[in-house]
Amino acid sequence: MIETRVLKPTDAVLYEAAATLAAGELVAFPTETVYGLGGDATSDTAVARIFEAKARPSFNPLISHVQDLDEAFMLGDFDERARSVAEVFWPGPLTLVVRRREKCPISLLASAGLDTIAIRVPAHPLAAELLRAVGRPIAAPSANPSGRVSPTMAEHVLAGLAGKVSIILDGGPCSVGLESTVLDLSGNVPSILRPGAVTVEMLAPLLGSLTTADTTSKIVAPGMLESHYAPVLPVRLNAETAKDGELFLGFGEVSGSTGSETLSASGDLTEAASRLFALLRALDLPGASGIAIAPIPEVGLGVAINDRLRRAAAPRA
């Protein structure tokens, strides 16, 4: 077992975290989306440790986080479309899937053996500082056991990965609270592989029409497993009320009864996205029979929220 330390960021702590990553060990850190479980993306050993810590299927690729656009352009083949999207939305909650450059140093294990790579420039200042300090791309899926609810606070990481990660950098709660949008620009037709805070409506002015992958699509990016983001309790969607034994997660005003929470009392989808994973964790309580979740509008960020909820409710492997 590894001793796991939760540390507030200081210059000394960032230096230690960067050295830990450079030595091939794992560091969890906040991004604006969720906390990531970071390892040196150029090291097969470090990437293998990520898979081991998460108990993650090796066919599910990892996102590599880099400090700026120039570093990203050196790793992947960014055509005019990809460059224009990157210049508008990076740093930010968008991952781009592009072809690997011929001498790309990213571990093939991180790409699950594919000839594409998934890259993101995070906007969180602590993530940016860590990437500058370590000076290499960091592979970082969500810092939780594979298939479970993603972490939006340092204590969530500790609850799931204590003893499996050396350092957890505590940067407070994540502002977005949903994993990044994953946009595949490796082919002729742009395709959203995982919806997120950067929506179809935001991308369309740059790209025109886009396709959207479904849960039966070949897994070419993180978050495409049919059962994913799941609490231990079974999840029932589009519920108006809870059945006996269930806990209730609403959207809009809900009664103040025990076992009921709301994603947003005012019906705000941005607030709902930021609270989703934390509330799924809070309601994942022993003794309950399941979690009933109210309908969420299938517009804007609601598309991403519903994607996560459908995967959370899918049949377990």
C-alpha cells in the first residue's frame, strides 16, 4: 500500500508533486472538470499504474493533459479544423482526438494501441502550474475506481483511491463538475464521442454539422463504456418520485424530506452539472434500495448530464 497524502498547494508541494510524477508515480490533481489521476503519459510503467489503480479496462484510452497549444501541436496532427477549435476552446473543458504524430512520445498504452491520441489543455490554474512544473504530458483519467462516480473534491479521491496514489493536490471543488467534452477530429466528419460543457451548439459555428457517438460505438475515447459513472446503488431515471426504499435526486424544487436532494432548485443546468457527481455520492447510502432521478432537459449541458446518468443506470458488467 502507498501512503496517500492530501496536500494543499504551495510552491514546495508543487515541486514535490512534479518530482513524484517524473519518477513514474501517481498524483491526483484538480481540473475545472473533475479531479484527474495523473501519471507520466510518456511512461508505459506510469500509465500501467493508472490502469492498475483504477482497475480500468486496458481498451479504454486515456486523455493526455498538456500545458499549452504548442505542446499539443507537437504531439498530434492538428488540421485547420482542429487548430481553430483549439484556439477558441483551450484552455478549457474540451478534449480533442487527433492522429498521433509519427514520433509522438505518448505511451501507446495510453492510446489503447490506437493511432489517435486524446489531448486537453486544462483551464484550472493548479493543473496548469503542475503541468508547467513537470514539463511533460500527464495522462489523467478521473481519479476514481473505474466505472464509479467521478470525484469533484479531494476527499472523493481519497475515499476511492487511498493507498493507490502518492499525492492528492487539494484545489477545492471543481467548477464544471462534468468530464470534458470529447470531440473526434481524426476523420472527415467531426464527432462528439462524449458530451460535456462544450456543447454541439458552441462547436457548430466552427465545424458545421457534427455526429454523436452512441453507447454501441467502438471505444475510441474515455467515457464510452455503456456502464460508467455508476454509484453502488442501482439508478432509476426519469422518476417523478421515489419508490419505497429509494432515495430521490430531483431537478428543481423538491421536498425537504430525508433522502431527497436536488441538482438545482432553480432548474439551472450549469449548477446541476457541477453538483451531479457529489450528489450521486451523497445518496449512495447503504440500506437504500436505489436512487431515483428526476427527468433532466435534453438541451445544452443537459445532454452531457443525461449521458452520464444513462451510463450510471446501464446494466452492470
